[in-house]
Amino acid sequence: MLENSERYPLQHILVEDIFSSNKLIVVLLLLILASAMGTIWMTHQTRGLISENGQLVLQHQALENEYRNLQLQEATESDNTRVESIAISTLKMQRVQSEQEVVIFE
């Protein structure tokens, strides 16, 4: 057959044929490739955002639980009977008798 490919460069002929007579097909092919790449990129971005959203939801739930626990702790520690018992036992405080009260007027 033909041993010398320089005389009949098939690749060169094919490329020339495609670009000379089928410009519309080449443009459409490039647009399809661009659309496919855009779809792949958008899917990747969407999956990343969905993953981040899941992590943020878990973090939000953990913060809500911590907030509820802190509210419960505050309610428990600010209870009057608890404060009074700590004042009497730890600080050795006493209730003021009405005879010991001093009222100052300005």
C-alpha cells in the first residue's frame, strides 16, 4: 500500500475537511462540550454546598442544645432558695432583722 504518509497526510486532510465545510457542526460540538463542562462544574458546586449545609445544620443543632442547657443552668443557679442557702452556709450571711434596718433619705 502507501508507505509514505507525507504524500497523503490523512490527519491534515480530515482536519481541513472538518473546518472548511462543517463549521456549524464544529461550533455546535464546542457548545455541547462547554455546556457539559458547565453542568459538571455546577453539579460539583451544588454537592459542595449541600455538604456544607449539612454540616451547618448539625452545628446549629449543637449550638441550640448548648443554649438550652445554659438557660437551664442559669435558671437553676439563679433560684432564690439556692442563692439563700449559699449565702447562709458559705458566706455566713444572715437575714436582716427589722430592728437592724437603717433607712437613709436624701
